[in-house]
Amino acid sequence: MRIIIIGAGISGLATYLHLRKHLPSPPGREHTIRIYESHRPRAAGGSSSTSSANDFDTLSSSTALVGGGLGVSPNGMRVLYDLDPDLHASVAAQGFPCDHFIFMGQNGWTLGMQPTSDRGGFEGVEGRPEVCVSSSRHGLWGCLMAKVEEGQEGVVRYRRVVEVRFGEGKKVVVFEDGGEEEADLVIGADGVKSKVRGALFGEAEGEYSPQYTGASGIGGFVQGPLPPRIADNKAMVFIFGRNGFFGYGSASPAEAERLMWWSTFETDLLPSKTDLDPEEIKASLRERHRTWADPVLLDIISKAEVETIYPTWVLPDLPHYGENGIVLVGDAAHAMSPTTGQGASQALEDAQTLSLLLAEILKRAYDENDDATEVDAVALALKLFYGIRQPRVAAIVERGKKMDKGKGDVGVLAEYAMYCVLWVILRFPSVGKRMLGDVNAQLYSWSAKAEVQKAFAGLK
């Protein structure tokens, strides 16, 4: 079977690795898997800041090859362990394992601390609990890319895809340089502005276009010793205020002494592609947070350079994630608010789920020596993939919408009401569970392997 993955970000690389691990390949049934990516990778370091990086397209690129920070949640780390314990170890080693999230108000109040461990909701692989690992996006991507390239040089090819056509059982990927390539399965891992999604939905594409949420974010990295709040508690800090939100944590091993930071704020207008001044953005950042009480925050904004600018895009709920041998994974299927903290982890879950489904269906078909295996196997895998993943993703998206309400501009009364609610939830976890459910268990106890087994049991 010929498989083309479009997009060499986190979801594309993870999908390749899972397919390579799980797909059965009996004699005469070998598979070719290629990845196409339009952006060449930048130098390592997790920063997109260069002397020529002051244009919108560079600063706001959604590709996973540049800048920005993220957290790989326990459920995402578990997927990495299932894929390859060495990969799991390399991701943890280059990032900063966080045992806790600390929540604060802009007035300096510490509202509470929450463990990130999946213990209690899921005991982890082999009884070993996982925690959230904060990382630069480039750091996680680099670990995945290194694993992809182990003995497989040339898997990732840097060509821009301009179109995906399908009909009469054929899928044709068209490149900007005029070349074309056929495939039996096309996997769209090409982000929120996905060309593959456009091909999949055709004339109905407009209904499923990305939507700007009214919020944008900026972020970057600063050098300096880790504050005791982070170092002593192995923590990431989230600060809520009446005119925005600020977060910071380490994106590297503690000894690297590098902080990642991000600021989210409401703005009705998208940043202009033609009128983008980093100095103005920095001035706006400092003005927005100048009265906030946390000295670490104030130190960060005094040093900060604009390294990323991210308008927050989300997707409406899609009626399916794939058909006719074309499927979407990651942000191409379900871009969600960064508030969820689940973007990377959901991409990893997608990759594992799709690969396990396709592998099991092909194995059964090969065992039965069915000549029509691959077309039928792909069709069934895509149907089951949506049935498994859509409810999971929808629940996380809905939770993110509720959390986003605490990040917009609010009045003083609403600000302090928010602080009180957060304090109660964090101080009295049993109250929080009655109000919100057991969030950690809901997020961290999900298992692709278990869900795939249930799906196949339902087919009998």
C-alpha cells in the first residue's frame, strides 16, 4: 500500500512512526510511506526569532517546525512510551517534567496547585505514573524527527502540496513544482489551514473552515535561572487577570535555565500581515501586564522578544475525519484552543488510534487472503477512527470553551469571582470533582488500545 502523509509536524511524524511500527507487511504486502512538508526545519533551539523574522507569516506559522512552547500531557507521554520507550525518554530528557500546575491571580494571589500526574485516574504504563512534560515545540518535533530518520533517510521530502484529487479509487497528490504522485491512503497532517481538508469536503469546505476565536497569543523564551516557584515544585505557572492571561514554565532541563512564556489576550482584529511591528507588540505586552503583581512575570516581559504570534483558530465539529482513502489527523481534523493543553497529546492519540485500527483490519484481511483488502480496510479504519476519536475530542473542546471564558477581558467583580471559584476548586478537590467531574481521570485515563479493542468487539 502506498501511503502519503502531508505535513511533517508532530501529528505527521507520529503517524509515520506508528504506521511503521504496527502495519503488518507479509511477503508481497509491503507498504511505502512518505511524508511531504512545505517548510524546511529551522536550526534547533526552539526559537523562531531571527534577524529577518519580523513578518507575520514567519511569526504566526502554524507548522510544528518552528518556535513556541507546549505541554505533553500524561496521556500524550503514555502514547510516546507505547510507541518507543527510548523516544519517551528523549522527550522527557530534553523537556521539563512538571509535577504541578500553579494557578495565580494578577494581584499576586496563589490560588492553588494541582498535580499533573495521572495517578489515581490511570496508574500509568507498568504502574509507572506519567506527568506533564513542558517542552519547546521544536524540542518535541526534533525527538520525533530523529526517530523517523533512524535508518530511514529521505522519508521526509520538502515539496509544497497544492492539491489533492481523488476519484475512481485513485488519490493524486499534486505538488507546486508540477509533479504528481498517486497513493492508496492520503493522511492530512497539515494543520488548521489544511489543503487536505479542503479536498475532502470540496464545495462544503466553507462550512468547515477555521474560525478565529477573538483571541491571539504571543510567546517566546528568555534565559535566566528558574524561579523557586518552578524549580522547587517542578511546576508550570498560569496567571489569570482581568485583561488577559499569562503563563510560564521551563521548556528545557532545569540546568539549561531557560523559561518559556506566553500571553493570551482578546482582540477583534487579526494581526495585520502588512503592518506588524514587533516593538509595538512588545510595548503592548508590557502595558497589558505592567500592573500585574508577580515579579517573575514582570522580569520576563522586561526581557522578552517577540518570537511567536498565534491567532487562535478552532474548527467546527466535522461530520467525519476521512473517506475515500483520505483522512485528517491533528489540527487538520480538530484544531482546539490552546487552553485545553491537549493539542500535541491529541495529535499523538490520533496517530496511535489510526495506526492500530488500520493494522488490525489489515492483519485480519491478510490472514483471510482477501484480495480486496486494502481499499476495504482503509474505509473501515476511517469509519471506526471517527467513531472513536470524535467523542473524545468534542469533550475536550467543550471543556476548553469553558476555560477560555476566564481568559478574556472582565470587570473587577468578575475577576475576583473567578479567583474565588478557582481557589475553592483547587483547595477542595472533592468540590471541584462535583462541579467539573474528575478532570484528570477524564483527560488522562483514555487509552487508544482499549478503545480500539472495544470498537472491534462491537463489530462481532
